[in-house]
Amino acid sequence: MTYNGMLIPALLVAFAAIGGVLGFIVKQRLSRKKLESCENLSARIIDEAKKEAETIKKEAILQAKENLLKVKTEFEKDTRDRKNELDTLERRIRLKEENLERRTDLLSQKETSSENREKAIAHRESQLNEKHERADRMLEEQKIKLEQIAGISSEEAKNFLVQSMETAAKRDAALMIRKIEEEARRTADNTAREIIAYAIQRYAGDYVAENTVSVVNLPNDEMKGRIIGREGRNIRAIEAATGIDLIVDDTPEAVVLSSFDPVRREVARLSLERLITDGRIHPGRIEEIVKKVRSEVDAIIKETGERISFDVGVHDLHPELITLLGSLKFRTSYSQNVLQHSIDVAYLTGMMAAELKMNIKEAKRAGLLHDIGKAIDHKVEGTHAGIGADYAKRFGESPRIVQAIATHHDDGRTNTLLGVLVQAADSLSAARPGARREMLESYVKRLEELENIANSFNGVGKCFAIQAGREIRILVENEKISDNDTVMLCKDIIKKIEAELAYPGQIKVTVIRETRVSDFAR
């Protein structure tokens, strides 16, 4: 029992030891197999990598060969192109060298020929000098012989020749003047006349003639007593508030307002009309109405200035200039409304500027503002042109506009082209028949003097002053005056008119010579 009990554990230990050894042996074998399989796998990977590397190497070698071939081909192409360019440049250089050689030969030939010509010219010049000297000697000899034969000196013969040729010279001069004038008329004169005539035809202005007095109609003569008031207090209040003279005379149903200031006269006229309509006439009411009307007239002046500047196309004017422009509505010069005259000048200046390709807006601006000084010339010392230029400069107008305003009555040669256009438009607007009124007696006297000047010349048959004295037409006797003499006659008449007659604007002189033949058929 004891033996068997001890034997069994021993056997178990032996079996365990044998199992451990067997396990170790099995593990070694398994590890060897794994190692062999890993070695085989690594060998296969290495073989595949070598094969792939060889393939990549071969592909890289092929790609390098292709790139080398491509670069070689491009290099050969560039080389050929550059060679062709060099060949072309070489040919051009050769051609230029040949041309230069030919030109050098030509220049040398020309120099030789020039030298020969200079020698020939010098020789001819010496010969001509000799001939001139011989001719002078011969002329002097002939002159002495002629004086001996004629029995008069050379000075006397010269005077006689001058006197005999004077008439022919005058005729030749008249003919030459006529040709020169005709040539000039084809260019400058025709262009200027076309521009001015085109401007006049495109614009015709209506003119307003006003006096220094205004008449207010009354509903009845009893209203005169109410206007005068007790002991004249109402009339004194009106005169004090408005600054005008109120004349109440024997004129039926009317009173007269007199003032050199048209704005004051307008304020007084409107105030008196409202007082008559209202019926309440006393100093307090007079002052209230005058104050209200004065503000309304100021508003009308401003509105008129803005409307005119907008209609003409002159924008961005200073408010003070707009006020001065609007006040010209009540200002007259030689019975011509100054505002209407300024509008005319603006349009005419703009039209002439358009024909001359100048700045139309600037021309209109200068034309509209040229008489702005007349709005305040009764308050400020100086000419209206100088006053207007001062105010235009003060309120931001450009130097060109200021100069045109200042010189629009100056005929100096320092004037600008814009100033000349304003001068021309100013003369056109003021000098047209009907624009300004004249005394009937002075007007008729001027026409008579104009016709008398024309009749004072020999050969004048008839003369007629037409176009309100702006033109005179003269009919000459064709037996006494030739065609060339008419040119000199026209010039002489113009000179005498300018020397003896005072007139605004200009006068056109037309001399007409015609031949009429009449007979009867029997």
C-alpha cells in the first residue's frame, strides 16, 4: 500500500518531466518552422524588390534617353532658327552697306556738281556786274543826251512823268484794292458776316421801352384827396416810405410816380394800387403795405433772376448776382430794357461762340452778366463795366468772365476773344432798328446829314438812307464814274462819315453803278 502510494506520485512527476521535455522539443520545432517560413518570405520580398528596382531602373534609363533626345531635337531646332536669323541680318547689313556706298557716291557727285555750279554762278555774277556797270554808264550818257535834246532837267521830267501817270496809278491802285477786298471777302469777311447774320436770324428779341415815371389810374378824382390826406400827411407818408415823388396834378383820374430808381417806382406803384383797392389810406396802413410790397418785389427780383439764369442756361450763379440780375428787369438804358438786352447778348454771344467752336456756356455767362453793373451804378461811383467786373470778381466769377465784363466797351487791342464776342453781341442788340429810341428831330437830322455827305461827292446821282439809318445806298452816274472809281468813292464816303457824323453802331455804304439801255420797237 505504501509502495503503491509512493509510486504513483513518482510516476506523475516523471510523466510531467517527460511532457515538459516533449513540449520544449515541439516548441523548438515550431519555432524553426516559423523561422524557415520567415526566411523564405523575406527572400521572396527581396527578390521581388530587386526585380521591381530593375524595372524602375530600366524605365528611368528609357525616360532619360527620351528626354535627352527631345532636348537634343529642340537645341538643333533653335540652332537652325538662330542661324536663319543671323543669315537674314547678314543679308540686310550687306544691303545697307551697298546702299550707303551708293549714297556716298551720289553725295560725292553732288558735291562735285555743286562746286562746279558755284564756280559758274560766281563767273556769271562777275559778268552781270560788268554788264550792270556798262548799262549804268550807258543810261547816264543817254540821260545827259536826253536832257540836252529836251531842254529840261531829269527832276522836271520826273515830275512831269509822275503827274502824267498819277491818274493811271490811281486806277491801278483802285483795281488792286478791289481785287484784294474781293479775295478777303471770300475768307474772313464772309465768315464773320455769316456768323453774325446767322446769330441775328436765329434770335429776335422783344424790346420794352419804359420811362422814369409811372402812371397809376384812379377810379375817380375824389381818390386824389384821400391820397393827399389831411394837410398832405398821406402823400408825405407815401413819399417817405417809398422814396419817390408823387405828383397829383390836373390829369383826370391819374397820378404820376416819378423816380430815377425803377425798383422804388415799382414798389410805390404796387403799394398805391393796393391802397386804392383797399380804401384804407393812412400813414400806418401805408407803411404796412409798402413794407409788404417791398418784400414781394424782392421776391420777384430773386425769382426773375433765377428764372432768367435757368432759361439762358447759366447755372451756379452767386445769390447776390442773381438778385442784381433780377433787378435789371426794372432798369432801362436808352429806353431799352437792360434785362432783355442782357438776354439778347447772352444768346447772341453763345451763337457766335458755337460758330467759332468756343465754350458756349462761358460765352453765355459773360453775355448775361456784362451789364450787371447797371443794377447799382446809380449807387456806386464808376462806370457800369468796372462796377460789374468788381462785383463779378467779388462773387467768384472766373478771371475770363471778369475781363470780358470789364472790357465790353473797350476797343483796345489787349481784349480777349471772349470780350470781343461780348462787344459784338452788345452792339448787335443795341444797334438794331427799334431796340433803342431816339428823339425824332435828332434821328431825322442824322439821316439828312448822312445823305448830304454822300451828295457832296462828284458823280453821285441819287442817295437813299435806309434801314433806319444803318445803310446808305448811292447811285452814281456811269458816264462820270467807272467801276474802279466806285471803290475809291466808297472809301472816301466812309472816311467822311466817320470824321463828321456821330452815330451808334455802324453804317453800311453801298455804291451802285449800272448801265441801262432803253429803246422803242416801232
